[in-house]
Amino acid sequence: MRSTKVVVDLLRGANPGATVNEDRVRHAIRRGLVAPESFAGRLAWSEDDVARLAAALELVPPALDEPGCVAVTG
């Protein structure tokens, strides 16, 4: 699970030159395009939530690597 700030930073990194800010994210939530979980009064974004947000904002979804995962190359 990721915080909104982390999600915004990930989307900015994957979409240089695009306008990505918390206002756009909040707008997508208010319009019902995404519905991340709430935990302790904060939003907690799953990989699926981030992918839906990117699609709703017409952005390239960021590559989400879970900590501790190792890519196997052949």
C-alpha cells in the first residue's frame, strides 16, 4: 500500500511533462473513478488502485516493484 504522495511521485516519474498533482487525484476520487482504501484517516493505494488512477487520468502507469522482490533474468 502506498500513500497519495508516493503515488503522485510515481506518476510524475512515469509521465514527465504531464500535470500530475494531488488536486487531479482528489478530483478522480470525487468523480468516483478510483476508490483507494482508507487507513487511519489516510488513503492507502494498492497496485490496482494506482493502475485505475493512471487510466482515469490518461497517464502511463508507473512500474511498481514491491520491496524485497528480485527480478530473475535469463
